[in-house]
Amino acid sequence: MNNLFFLNVLDKLNEGIIILNKDLEICMWNGYLESFTGKIKEEVIGKKIYDVSPLLKNNMYIDIFKNALKNGESRFCSGVLHKAFIPSKNKDINKELRQSMQVNIIEYNKNIYILIQIMNVTSQYERVKKLKSYIKKLDYTKKELEESEKRYKILFEKVKQFAYYDSLTGLPNRKLFMETLNRTILEKNKFSVIFLDMDKFKNINDTYGHDIGDKFLIQVSKRLKNVITKDDMVARLGGDEFVILQLNIDSKLDCVKVAQKITKVLDKPINVGNITLYTSASIGVAIYPDDGQDKNILLKNADTAMYKAKELEKNKFKFFNNSMYKSISYKTKIENDIRRALKNNEFEIYYQPQIDIFTKKIVGLEALLRWNNPFLGIIFPDDFISVAEESGLIIPIGEWTIKNCCMQMKKWIDKGYFLNSVAINVSAIQLEQSNFEMIIKNALKKTGVPPYLLEIEITERKVMKRLEESISLLKRLKKMGIKIALDDFGTGCSSLSYLKKLPINTLKLDKSFMDKISKGSNEEAILDGVILLAHKMKIDVVIEGVESEEQFDIIKNKKCDKVQGYLFGKPVPAYEIEEKLSRKSIKNDNTM
């Protein structure tokens, strides 16, 4: 084999080959590197290696090259550590290897050169046999080649560990799980795929940092391993998603038992240092062969069932069924349409008047979102807000609403219209964002709207999920001068005790309360008690859903502060509400 043929072989290899002279100038740059880097030979030949690749300007690499030239030995290194790979004679053999780059010493025409191999580590071991044909050219002994092959085997096992196991938890990763799932399908026995997603894990990372989040996931993985049998597998797919391969099942009841064990172990608090974390999981189950006979379909269907479980309360599970596709397909379409709507400015803010019960003047407004869909017309929040919350799109929608509402308020202020406040509905997901307070501050600062004119409406049911964090944020907003209103009071399991805990200015009684009210009814007695209690706590009361004169006759002497409902005006665009504000052209006299 002549030297020209040897260089030609190096040029054709499917890995990067660089040859440097003793001044670290590039003498060869093979075809693989041309296609990989986009730099052709003519651009780099003769240049210093670290001028072409700034990464190699690191002192560690320069020292490797210089020591290789000085000691006449080859080095095997990575971006962090380097170890001798094929050392010269009389050198101890290192027992640990790192992958990435092999630095070899070769002699050509009595001159010493450095040959650098940039290798694809996933196939290093298999490539040993192919490399032997030209490694021999470097005058290595048979013994050194055998030692080098042993090292490749060790390296291959390490690469296999990296390839098939999650580095954080030590659990099998997606690749190993999918390969195992495929083999299990070939056995034709009944089994289940159980898909888990940790609820509100993002809040842990945002609140305490990723280090705490990682330690939390490690403890979750340990609990999950204790749930399964020795024949089953639990794997981490990534992030906060885990999946269990449950073998040897006879019926859905076997899956139910495992799902219940999971919810039980995850219902217990997790302690990370001095921090106590509470968690829950949404669980979806797909069964082979009923729910799919392909690995990807089974995993997808378990994932679909998991998302349906997320719609329920925490620590719930759902079995997959085909009807879920229709729901998921609809939600996907709505989500895509919402993204388009944000881009095309299809959202609009309507305003509904809030009336002083004694003067019947407009003293406040509630801002309500509407979607001007180009194909379907006006779409109300009930038809898209839940999808926006699940997808996270409520965050940009909410920010848009706050900014635009403040800009509109500024216009009314400049025109001299009198309002006590404009209320904006805020999702619990918005409250959970670390920058929510800053969004409010920036909107007020940019528009010059006084904080006391802005009222934030929250719902009791949603804010209770993170009560302590919510209270802290609401107190800071209230300290700024922003009003806080508790919306939909009277629905679900409303508790009067929350009136003491939450820093609110206004209590809004839900429309469903008014739907049932009549003279002498229990609802009227409850209404009297709530208004009396709220006023003693210096909390204003707004009664929503007043739609008839009969209803107004019942409540007009109840000493509530404001009323709101179709009797006094439906939600309308800004220009229409402005006509009501200026109806008599007398400021501060906006009588309906």
C-alpha cells in the first residue's frame, strides 16, 4: 500500500480526518469534513487548526497536540476529559475512555504529523474492523490493536448505557422502551401501556429552579419503580413524562390496580431538602391488541387518554377509546385557529356596564373577550378558553387583553369619561406565570392608567389550586392600588372562609344565584347574609345576571353596591359602550 493510496482512503472515509504538521497547520481536510462543515480544502489548507475551528483553541486541545508531538503518543479525548487511547510502549493503559476525537501520530517522509479522527461514537466499536486496515499503517503492534479493541468494547458498553438509559433517573429511556415495546408486540400476549404526565411540574421548575425539579423527578421515578412488578418496565420519555409497560394482564382490572397504586404513591408529599412538594399525575392507558397493534399507535393512544384524564381532577386515569380522537381532533383545530387568531388580530374586547344600584349610572365595566372568527363569526369564551388554557395560549391572549384594555381605558380617560374601574378576567394559569406582575406594571406604566382604575377578576375554584402563592401575588397587586374581585361566588363549593383569606375588594355573586331567586326564597335569605357579611368586611358586592325587572325589584333594596346584567346592557364593543358613556354629553352623568 503506497502513501498516495493511504491518503486517498482517508479522504473517502465516512468520518472526519484532519492531518496537521508540527506547527499545527492543516495539511489534509478530507471529503467528509467538506460536506459536514461546508468548508472546502482550498479554504483551510495551510491555516492553523484553531483558526478554522475556534473550539480547538482551548488550551486543553493545544496541550494535547503539543504533548502528542513531544511524546510521540496518540491521545483519545472529548470536550471535557481526555485519556490515552493507544499509548506508546511502556505506558500504563488507562481504564476509562471518553468519546469524540482520536489524536494519532504518524510519520511521512521522515516528518512527524498529527492525524485527527473525528468519530461517530455510536458506531465506534463496529468500525474497529474497518479501521484496522489503515491503523496498521501507523505501525501499531498486534498487542496494541488487541488492547485498543478491548477499549472499544468498554467504550461501546458505555455508549450503550448513554443510548438506552435516562441520565437523570437511570430509568430506561424512550429508545429502549420503544424497542422493548416492539418485541413485546411480537409475542402476541395482552399487555398495557400506561402513560403518565406530572401535573403542574412547570410550576416547580419556575418556583424553585431546575435543580429542585430534577431531584423531584428522581424521587418520582423511585416511587414508580416500587409500583411495578419485576416483569414490567417503567421508562422516562423526557421532561415530566413517564410510561409503564405492564405485562401479563388478563383484564382492565389489572390496569386499574396499577393506576390506583400510582395515584396513591404520588398523592404523598415529596420532600426535597427543606421543600415539601405536592404532586399528582394524569394517567392514560392503552391495551394491546384492542387499542392498537403498532408501537407508535399504542403510545399515541395512551397519550391521548392521558390528555383526557387531565380534564378531570388530579390523580385520575382514563382508558383509551376511539371517541377520544374526535375530541382531540377538535381541540387541535381550535388550538391552531387560536394561534392564527393571535397572529391576525381576530380577538376583540367587549364591555358590559356595571350599574350603581341607587343612581343607575354606569360606574364600572367588565372587559369580556370575543373572537371574531372569519368563518364562524363571533365566538364566545366558553367555546375556546378551556383549549387556550390547556395549550398555554391563554398566556399570550391574557397579555394581549391586559395591554389593549389599558390602552382603551386611557382613551376614555383622555375624553373625560368617569369610571370607578374596569374589570379584567384573569386565568389561574396567568397568575402562575412569574412575569404576570410585570405585565400588569408595564401595561399601566406604558398607558399612564392609574392602578386604582384596574380591577383583576379571579375565580375562587381556580385560585384555590395554589392558594398561598396566589394570596402573595394578589397582596402585591392590591398594594399597587389595583382592585381584586372574586368572581362567580355562589357556584360550586364556595366558602365564606376564603373572604377572610383572600385580599379582595369586590365580591361578585354569580348569575346562577339570580336565576333561582324569588321573594321569600332561601336564595334571598342567603343574599341578605352575604351582603351584610361582605360589607362588615369592607368588601363591595356586585350582583351579576340581573335580566328582569322582577329580579331588580327583589335586590334594589338589598344595599349591594353594583349590579350587572342584560337588563342594563349586554357586552358590546368599545365604540358602543362609549356612546352610552357620552349619551347625555354630561360627564359623570352616564345614566342608562
